[in-house]
Amino acid sequence: MGPTGIGKTSLALDIANQLDSEIVSVDSVQVYKGLDIGSGKPPKEILYDFPHKLIDVVDPYEAYSTGNFQEDCAKELDKITYTNKTPLLVGGTMLYFKHLFFGFSDLPKSNEETRTAIEKEAKEIGLSSMHDQLQLIDPISAENIHPNDSQRIIRAIEVYRSTDITLSVWLEKNKSQIHKSLNKYKVFQFALKPSNKEEHRKKVGVRFKQMLEDGLIGEVEGILSKEKMDSSKTSMRSVGYRQVSDYLEGKLSYDEMVFRGITATRQLAKRQMTWLRSWENIIWLDEHSTDNVNYILKYINNHE
């Protein structure tokens, strides 16, 4: 685990070279086909040598919820351990990790038809009106969801329209029925941390600009040109893709897009570190240490 741009994939590949393991991606953007550059997806030649589970799972116009991930990840873990290999979970989507480590409620999976209708409605009447609507049907969720958080607003309304039960009731109802999907496994939680905050901030900026040089704008153009696609889809609301799609729609100038893309990525990294610092049993690794692989392998061997 670790913040964006810290070197998680590189470390995971070094570990996989020495450990009989299979890599499982824990990334809410890499699940989408075609979202390669902006998600930091490993190149095809690396994926050929080191196949990653839960990469390229769904098309970019499809919804993919935490519930979908929970189910898919549980299946992959069972398959990997059945072959006596070690699952190596790698990524930065802290919400996914949170539910794996601390349990999750049996929330309904995303309903594509319902979600598409809600996304269309949000585009027509605006996010503020959708939040007002959520306030009427589920005031508890509305209080906990920021008026600008389009994904969570749409998800909360989707849950209600699909089941006639509010999201807050679902969460409360399942509190006593928490299922911890990693309970049957021995889990070691390793996280990379920046050696220097300012250095990492600069690295994040350089990384986003490199993505633009590598063709991120063209990638987004290609995705948006596909059938069933538009910028309101969840895949296009992720960091980097949101700013580029806004630029392509004329909502931002090029310089504004770059500035907002870098800012949003830095904010994401900050949130990821806040999540990690709040968890117990994290084994911290310095991003610049040359001994991380040996340390991890020794730690696992000594604690099995």
C-alpha cells in the first residue's frame, strides 16, 4: 500500500520475482479497460510476465462498486491460495483495503441500468439538486456526503432506487453481520511512505505531466468517443481523467487542467496517507530503501 506515485508496482514486481505469488490489483481505476496511462497501469509486457488480477475487469461505461470488488477479490484470493501461492495485494484504493481488512456489509451490487439513469439525471438537473433529492430520501447519508461528491451521491440514490431501502439503513442493518473477507488468511500490511513530503509533492507533479506527454489526452478522447460513454461515467470522474475530460469539453484551459490535475493528485496522496496513519498493524517502509524486498521476505518467513 501507499500514496499514489510512491513506487508500489515496482516493489510488488521485485517481490513477485522472489515469492511464489500472484498480484491482485487493489485499484478502483485500473479495473476499467482502456484507462491505462492515467491509472498508472503496468505496461502490457509487464502484465504478460506478471499477470495482475482485477485489472481490465469492466468497460469504462460500466459501474463497478466496492461491493463488486469485494466479491471479485474474494474469488481471486480463493483461487490463488488453492494453488498454494501467496496473494500479493497491491494498490492505493484505501476504501477497498478498508473493507478487506476491517469487514464489509452486504450492500447491493451496482445496477447498471439504474445508475445510468441517475447519471443522466444528474447531468440534466445538476449535482446540487441530486444532493437535495438525497436529503429528502436519506438525510443521514446526505449529511455524511459532501454536496460535490458525485460518486457517493449517485451511489446512495442508486441503492435506494434499486432496493427501496436507504443506504444508511443498509449500513445500520448489516453492522451486526460484518463479514471479514481476510479473516481466514494471515495478513501482513506493508506500506511505502515518502522520505520527504515536499519531494513527493514534486514527484506527483512530474508524474502527471509525464502522463500527459505519454498520451493521456488522446487516451481520454478515445474513451469518450466509444459507444455508451460520456464524461459523467464513474471511470471519467477519477483523478486525472476528470480534469482531462473537462479540458476536452472546454470547461478548462490546458494550463488549468494541468494545475487541477496535479492538485487533485496531491490531494489524493494526502488522503491515502491519512487513511494509512489511522490503521494499526501497518509495517512502514521507506520509499528509498534498497532493502525493502529482503525485509519483507524475511518478515514473512519469520512470522509464518
